[in-house]
Amino acid sequence: TKLRVGLLFGGRSGEHEVSISSARAIANALSAEQNSSKYEILPFYIQKDGFWQAGEVAQQVLASGAAIQNPAASPNLWQFPPAAQTVDVWFPILHGPNGEDGTIQGLLSLMQVPFVGSGVLGSATGMDKIGMKVAFAQAGLPQVKYKAVTRAQVWSNPCVFPKLCDEIESDLGYPCFVKPANLGSSVGIAKVRSRQELEAALDNAASYDRRIIIEAGVVAREVECAVLGNDQPQASVIGEITYKSDFYDYETKYTAGLADLFIPAVLPDAIAHQIQDMALQAFAAVDAAGLARVDFFYVESTGEVLINEINTLPGFTATSMYPQLWGYSGVPFPELVDRLIQLALERDTVTE
Ligand code: ATP
Ligand code: MG
Ligand code: MG
Ligand code: MG
């Protein structure tokens, strides 16, 4: 009998559409000849309002690639489709908050059904850039100078805010990057070069998240490494991203032709090995499992490698960096999806 794979996609975050594209690519890989005799796909689509759709509706979103918002949805968002009880293994491919951050992973843990990817701790630590950086620092991984602030500080009385900006200016200087701590796809991120831009960016970031991080800007090449495995994970070859825009912002990420991926990145062997090593250390530092894409800055002039972030549910479309890195490393897309499901079944989730 076939293993029933609950493909969970869509979701409440700003990366809803990316999730649909990732799910389509994964469904396609599960239907490939070597997988179709092993796995049966059960699609579950989470609407933007959080309502779960199974069966034909989910199948239709998967087939068309277009988001839907069923107005007749039950007001009880916690009513799971009955089909959810027949899933043997979950494959959540949700990006951003309420999907990549440990919330869904907590729910699936409570269901006591195995799932692909990191558990609650790894997902939450990987999503929150402040918690993530604390874990990286503890592991001895070099990173840019940064400062963590809260929405309450940004929206505080007018005596506190100028002092906060003074501190950021003297500690980090310009340009610096202002980011909501729990997002992806560069949503809410600004590169700022003046006091006026800093104030506006902090206010904007505070509208996305209670937690905000400000980082010193670095001039560097952007390289990424894919990790696959549980307790003995493997690192892929390194990929590089180039673009002409000011930084790798949302538009550059999702407009065809604005960014180029180079696999493998042209790097000295020692640097490539160092990046792979750091990727594995980062994976362990946040307690990731299954898969992750680790992003780095390579400062060519000094030979320095700084870790930027880890993404525990990276973009998974056919042209995304994660599957492409594995493709080049000798793991074709259908095999990658098969390996991830096997890793989910093998994973040691017992923490007692
Ligand atoms: P992802 O879609 O990879 O999850 P994200 O939303 O988590 O992205 P980051 O990777 O932190 O965001 O930053 C997005 C981009 O902003 C980087 O790829 C880089 O181009 C630029 N950037 C971020 N931080 C810095 C920095 N400290 N110095 C220079 N550039 C930076
Ligand atoms: Mg990210
Ligand atoms: Mg992300
Ligand atoms: Mg990134």
C-alpha cells in the first residue's frame, strides 16, 4: 500500500503564492515514476484567512497554481478536514510566519504524525532572526554587528526613540539594514543611509513584527549552501546570487531576470569548505532537521565569511536555490523529495 503524504501549502503569510509554487513542484516530483508507486498525495491548502481546504478544492489550487479564498469557509478555522486523520506523513511547505516558525510544527507534533523538516525549536529559532543570531553567536559563528529592538521601543514616547536611533548610528553606522525579525523574502527589510531613512524603516518594520533587528551593512558576495539530513546532515555545493539592484529585495527575488544563480559558485576550495562547515554548524546550532538553506556573506577583499541566516523551509520551486543545489550535488528533485520523506520517518522526535 502507498504511503499517504499530506502536502500542506498556502498559509497565512505574505509568502502564500511562493508556497503554492513550491507545493506544485513537490507534487510533480511525487508523481514522477520512481515515487508514484510509493506515495499517494493528499493536498491540504490553507487559505490566506487560515481555513483548511482538502480534497477537490486543494487539488484545484495545486493544479491551477492560483490562490483561492472560499467565502463560504466555516468561521471555525480549527476544523480540520476529516482527510487529515488519514495522513501517514506530513510535508509542510509553508514559508514565513504560521508555517516556517514552529506553529504548524507544534500542531503536527500534537497529532503524533511524522513530518518533513525541523521541529518546533528548530523552526522557531530559525525564523526569529534575533534568536537565530544568539544561537549562532553561541556556536562561535562569525556574523555582522547587530542590535535588537522591540516595537514598544520604536513606538515609545518621543524621548526614548531619538536615543535609540543615536545608539544605532554610533554602534552600527550607515548603511545598515532594518528587518522585522520573523519574516522572509525580504518583506519589510530596508537598507538605510540616513537618520530620516532609519526612523521611517524602524516604523515600517514595527508594523510587521514586535521584534526588529538592525544590522551593520556589509559589502560582500552572497552565497548559499543547502543542508539535508537529521543527526548526520550533509552540505551541498555552494551557490551564488548576483543582481544589479541595491540589495536582494522582494522584487529582485520574484521578478524573472533580475537575479542570477550560479552553481557552483566560483570560490577558492578552502572558502567553499569553510562555508559548508559553517552551514552544518548553523543547522545544529538551531536544532534544524531534514532540510535548510543557509545564507552567507563572503567578503572577498578580506577572505572573511559571515553567516547571514538559516531558512528551515526554503523556496522549493523547480528553479529555487535549494533543489538546484542538490541537483548539482547529485540528488535530482524526485529523489530529494523521497529522501526528505524518509528523513521525516526516521527522525528521532523523542525529547524525554
Ligand atoms: P530569505 O528570502 O532568504 O528568507 P530574508 O527575508 O530572511 O530572506 P535576509 O536574507 O536577512 O532576508 O536579507 C535579504 C537580503 O538583504 C540579503 O540577501 C542581502 O541582499 C541584503 N542584506 C541583508 N542583511 C544585510 C547586511 N547586513 N549587509 C548587507 N546586505 C544585507
Ligand atoms: Mg530568511
Ligand atoms: Mg524565508
Ligand atoms: Mg536570505
